[in-house]
Amino acid sequence: MSNPPYGEQPSDYPDGQPGGQGYPGQPGGQGYPDGQGYPGQPSSKYGTDPYAPGTYGGPMAEPKKFSLLKTFTLVSLAIYVLSSLPGLFVSGDDAQQEMINAIEQQGMSQQEAADAADMFAGVFTAFIWVTLLIGVALYLLVFFGLKKNKNWARVLGIVFAIIGIVFTLLGLIGVDLVTLALSLVHVAVAIYWLVLAFSTEVKTYLKQFTR
């Protein structure tokens, strides 16, 4: 066996240098694919799945039923206002005369009956206006509460919807066809609103904002 030239030492590595084919993980080594070092070493973080809302603890996206819930709150408000308008114009000649005749039967003179009828019509109109404004305020309270993703707005709306359905159905006796049609549409919208409000998607969506 011949000795190496002066200044050279025998190589202990295959191919004569570190990182050759016999030692994976060294710079330029070819022992493992892609030069990723030893088995078990974490692979590159690139190429992983992107972050998606509603997964890995992220916020849940607004469901379609919640969007419909807000829309039908305004639809119900519009129907409520329309159904209240006929009550603001009941002081027609026929209604006024019927009221005067009813008051005269109580022993009052015609002039006293007319004055009493005018006063009653004014009080009734004021009551309708006050009731209408309170109802509109409550509708807007629920709507803007829902826009802020408040669960109390959903609960408050449920209570008002149930009460509204009961009183609307009780008031259908003896009404004209226009009022009857508006009332039935109002009840149908209120029932659909309740279906949306009780849906699992809406409850789950609002629950994340109460933590």
C-alpha cells in the first residue's frame, strides 16, 4: 500500500469529503430527498392550508338566516306601520255620526254628543300615534341590537313577536278586508321571523359574541 503524498491525509469519508453520498444531512448531501436532514425533522411550513374563518378557533361567518332575520325585522316594521294607518283616519263622517248617535242614547244633547265625539276621536287618534311610535321604537331597538350581534335583541324580538301575533289575531274580529289582509301578512312574517330566530345557526352565531 503506497503512502499519500506529503501534506495529504487519508479520507475517512466516502467520496473523499464530508457531505458526500454516504452521509445524509450534510451540506450538499444526497442521502435524503430534498436535503431535509434526518428523519423526524419538521418539514417546511410553506404549502400548508390557509386560515379559514370558523376553523381553528376563528370567528363563525354570519349565516344567511341571520341576515334574513335582520331583513324581516324591517319588513315586519313596514307592515306594522301600514296596518296602523287606518286607525289614524277613523274620524270620517259615518264613524263620527255613529259615535254621536251612541252618545245621544246616553241622554246627552246633540251638541254635547258632538263635542264628546270630537274629544273621543282626538284621544283615540293620539293613542294610536303613541302606540305606533312606541312600536316603531321597539322594532328599531331589536334591529340595531341584531346589527351589533346582540343575543338579547333576538330574545326581545321573540317576546315581541309572540305578543304581537296574539294581539293581532284577537283584533281580527270585525275588521275590513284591507286591515284583515295586512294583519294576516303581519302574522305570517312574525311566524317566519320566529323560525329564523330559533334556528340553530342564528343561536350559534350570536353565542360567540356573548363569551
